[in-house]
Amino acid sequence: MLVEFLAHLVEFDFIWIVGLIMGNLHWLFAFAAAAYIFFDCKRLVMPFILVVGICWTAGDFSAASGWTWTVPVFLGIFYISRIAVLTFCVEIKSLKNILPVVNIVHFFTVYIIFNLFIV
């Protein structure tokens, strides 16, 4: 989905982009709520782009490679380890400033470890 969106963005196909947004208003607000909850922020644009980017990138990579990320075992490992990582990062001042980047690195680290060693 990310590659398709970027292709339409480069082509200035705003009719397709508006159709995507209007056809998925539920997901627009769901991702905005997830970004607000996960990143606990007052500014919502960058965390929203990060949440959407993670989901689209993982979906595209999953379709291309056959790796899974929407199975309950992965989600359980991911969220339990996220609690540990975020608790650790909140205590360190330099990591607290780059929390969205830490979240992305954490997601892809757990994603790769899960698909290479657990599945």
C-alpha cells in the first residue's frame, strides 16, 4: 500500500488520494487515535504518519516476503516487549526525545526476530 500511495503521490494523482482518504475514514480516525495513544502527544501529524507508515510498510513487506505480523503470537510478544522497551526509554533522557524512532526500530526488530527464529 505504501508503494502504491507513493506512486500516486509522485504522479500528483490527488483524486486517487482523496478517494483513498474518503473511502477509509474509519481507518483514518483509528490510526489517529492509535498515534495519539501510543505516542501520548499534543502534535499528531508526525506520529500519525509513523503509524500509517509502519502498517503500510509491514503490509507491503509481508505480501512480498510471506512473513506474518498479524498473528496473535507476534502481537503478544510485540506488546509485552514494547512495555519493557518504553519503560526503559522513559528513564533515559536522550532516548525519551526520540521515542517514535525507538518504536519503529523496536517493531522491525521484533518482526525480523519473530519471522526468522520463531515461525
